[in-house]
Amino acid sequence: MSVQLDPRDKFSKLIDLTESRVLLAPHITFICGGPVDIRVMTNHSIRNMFMNLSAKMPAKSEGFTLAENFKDWQNGYNNLADFEKDIAAISSVIVVILESAGSLAELGLFFANDALRQKMIVVVHSQHHLNESFIKFGILKPLEADKEESVLVYEIDSDNIDDVEESEVEDILEEVWGISEKIDKTSLFDTSNHGHSIFLTFQIIDLFTILTKSEIENYLSSLGVHFTKRQLQSALYILTKFKLLKQEKRSSQTFYFVPPEISDRVDLAFRKDGNRRYDSRAIKLEVLEYYRAEGTSNRSFKNRMNLWGRHVEVSP
């Protein structure tokens, strides 16, 4: 009886990162500000109004992520600085709505990080923009000097939230979306760019449909991306928190997979295999056939296929 070779080994060697492109759209947008409870329709903060309104405009809000999703950041990172670097690496825009003590802290934290500062959009009440303060001269003015659209001024007084017009919040949403639309939507893959490596982690999982952590590490390493175990854990954490990945444990193994509605993040290029040129769809089909065949005698692959059937059950 012949042993079936794992096709993933062959396919990982066909990937040509020098011709691959990172897909930055839909742009990941990190939203900070006042308290949010999207289950409640009352206007208890500008950011809550912003998120409730954005839910009605899915085409313009895909990729919006709340800071609250990361309260457990220590599960993925040893220190806050590394966490901030990864947010900067995969986010295209960071919106800070100045309306609470927490948002003031976030403003100072992000401004102090060069990479984060370049991606910041600060939304501020007109009166605060006029006030002579450290925030104005120490943060807002330098941001505006670098890029005028980094600071958006509106008549949005969070202390009188009931007086804030929905049309004003809609204008903020439209302007944030308009700024993000000007950002490049693709970029040639750069092995020295940590954000690109995080997106490659996502794309390898998607290509091979459902993987364990050790498999992810092996395939990345074969492509020249050498994460430490902690760096890989951090990449998986932040991808999961940005809702690009899901994970589920079966028996002693944890499997990672991409929900079917999520867009690609790397347009992978493949070298020819003899006279044949593969694309991602053909590779996924062949990998799934391998999983099915192995699942008849291997419990790990059987568990893998059961999870795939329940969570990723669409044609690849």
C-alpha cells in the first residue's frame, strides 16, 4: 500500500513571495473613544453612535475593530510595546475620538509611537480644538503639521451627547472612510515587513484551509519567515482579535482556520510545477482531498475535517 504524500509540502515550495502582493483593503481600522455597547441604541458616547451608524453601512465599515477587543493583550504579548507595534503593522487607520479619559490616554500612547502616529485620525470637539492646552500644542498641532486630515474637528460635545446630531457623526464616518480610500490597496510583499509576515500567516492558513500551530510554523519557515514561538502566538492572537482567524480545540490539538466570509490578505503567486500552474482554488481542493483520505485512518485529520465541515463549509 503506497503512502500518500502530503501535497502541502509541494505547494509551499511553489509559492513565490517575490511576485506576491499584500492586499490592504478592506483597510483595518482601529476605533478608540468613549464607551461602546452595540447592543444598546441609546447615544451614550460619540463612538457608540459611530459604531451603531457604521453597522448600517457595512461596505464602509468592514475592517472596523474596537479597542475593547484587546483587553486581554497579555495573552498574546509579553509587553505593551510589542502589541502596539503589531497594531501599527496591520492597521491602515487608527481613529481616536477624544471624549473620555481612556481616549486621552490612548491618544498619548499612540502619538508616542512613530508608526502608530502616521496612521492616526483624531476626532475632536471644536471647543477643545480652540482651547489653549498641552493636547492642542503637544499633540494636535504636530499631527496637523504632518498631515492636515489627521485631526478632524466637529461640533460633537460628548458632555451633551443627546444634542449631537446623527448627521454630524455620519459626516465623521464618511470622512474616515474617504481618508482610508486614498490609502494604497495593495503592496508588493516584503519579507522584512512584519505586518506582511502576519498577513502571510493568515494566508497560509487560508490556503491549507485548517492548520495546527506547528504546521503554520513549519510552512512559514519554509518560506523564509522565522517567527519565534512567542511571535507566532502574537500573530495568531492579533489575527484572531481582528476577526480574521478563528481557532478551536479538538482532542489535544488546536486548529486555526479562516471564516469563509473573510477576504484574502495576500495574493499569492505560484511557480509552475512542470507544465502546470496552480492557483489557490486548485490547491485548496487538492489539500482537502488529502485531508479526507487521511481522515479515514487518522483521527487528527478526521477531527480537522469535522471542524472544516462545520465552520468553513463553502467551496474553496
